[in-house]
Amino acid sequence: MNFLKRVPLPLCGVALGIAALGNILAAYSPYFKILCGILAFVGIMLVKCKYLTAPDAFKTDMKNPVLASVFGTYSMTMMLLAGYIKPVLPFIAIIIWYAAIVIHLALMVYFTLNFILKIKIPDDLMKVFASYFIVYVGIVVVSVTAPAFQNIALGQICFWLGFILYIPLFVYVSYRYIKLGNKNIEAKALACIYAAPASLCVAGYINSFEQKNINFLTLLYIFSLVIYLVGIIAAIDFFASFAKNKEFKFYPSLAGLTFPFVISAIAAKQFNAVLTKMDVEMGLRPVLPAIVNIEIIIAIAGVVFAALCFAKHVFAPVVSKEGGRALA
């Protein structure tokens, strides 16, 4: 079980991306969703097993603001997986869903008290990253999954909570990147998270509000599309630096290539469905199907690439320099 030591917390982010991707691919085959559900569950269990066997590692990771913020992907994944198992184990699914919500709310309080309130501008601006969106906007996953658990009211509350917190946080994080840039290769992959929060808000609004304000939704989607392009630029910037490496080097921030692009594809697909159902005509509508397909392809590519990199890092044998013996 030595390989558990190499399981990074951001594997939860990859599991989140895989679980979300399963909801897209379910339209093509239910077997894709089953496969994604299994893979996401395995990813989450690996992280759980690591921290159950090494609780001190969890305490250490939660003292790091980036890793602590990424922990939000654990509760977000559990919300999605609860939706996976609800058809067969409804009572257990409900318990998992509500427990995940409590965990995420607790993280929001913990992160605010231990990191946000201690940041001093401009001295600590370098410590601010796009991963902070996970903590405060990640709660909108409740809105996305709320219909499956017949709690639309909670979904609407969590949407407004995440959306309202997103506005000042977007300004804050954007100021950091504009002011200080993004030169570190690992931070470049982390910046891909930029694509997630606005698209998550689009999906959350569509799922938890039966009566939709089409003007609000359209503006929100157009904004999410612009921010999606920022995420794409960040990904291109990362791969340009990554390609310069003469040999493979693992970066936990590769998890940023997963959920942000998957939720963007989900948002585009759902927005297109809303426009079709409401028979709304706008200039963007004719190209939306193409945008959806392109985003799905990018999402699949990002998830597969990141998943393979994480698998190689976690399961590749560690060879002893002394005797060439496999240690894991």
C-alpha cells in the first residue's frame, strides 16, 4: 500500500471531472456513465484511504491554502456521486448528499477563518490562486444536483450564495493574475479553474430555477463563454511550457484540466437546450450546437490526459536506487 503515499489531494479534482463527464456521456451510452462513476469512486476512495492511514498528512495538506481550497472538490464529487447511486440506493444517496453539503459549508468557514481573513494586500497577493473559486463557488454543485434530491429550495439558496460570493472573488483573483502574472508552470494549470465558476453558475441556475429569466441567463452564459476562453488560454500556456520538459514531470495542478472544461460543456449543452425549449432566437443560437460539440471534445481530452498522468504518478513503481527493487 506504499503507493497511497503518492496519492495527491488534487486527485479529488480529477474524480470530480470524471463524475461530471459521466453525466455528459450518458446521452451517448449509459455504460459510459457507469464507467465514469466507477473511476470517480476509485479516485475518491484512494484519497480517503491515504488520509485514513495517514491523518497527519491531511492536517499538513489543510494548512496549505491551495490544497485546502482543492479539498472542496472532494465534497463536490460526493454530491455528484450521490446522484449516481440514488436510483439504486436512494436513502444512502440522500445521506451522502447532505453530508457532502455540510462538509463543503464547513470548508468555506474553515478557509475563510484560516486563510482569507489573514491575507494582507499587497504583501500576500501571490498566495491567491484560482483554486479559491472551488471553496466559494463550488457550493453551486448543490444547485446542479438539487432536482435529483427534490430540494429545489436549497438548490436556489446555494446558487445565490455561490453566485454572490463569486463576484468579489472574481475581481480579487483577477487582480492577482493581472498584477503578478502567472509564470510558474504548475500555477498555469491551476489557472484553468478560471473556466469553472461561471459555467457552474449557469448549470446551477438552469437546474434549480423552473422559471428562468432568459436575459439574466443569457448574460451569465455569454460571460461564462468569455471566461472559458481564458481557461483555454491558460491550458495552452501550460501545455506550451509542459512540452518543453525533456521528460515527464507530474504536476498535481493537472487536475485543473478536468472539471472546469467539463462543466463548461455541460453549461453550453444545457443553455442550448433551454433556448430550444423556450424557442428563443438570438445570434448565438445557430452556433451553439457546434460550441457544445467542441467543448465536449476538449473536456474528454482534458479528463483523459489528466487521469492518465495521475495514474502514471500514483501506480508507476518506485525503483530503489540501491538494488533496483520495486518498492510499490
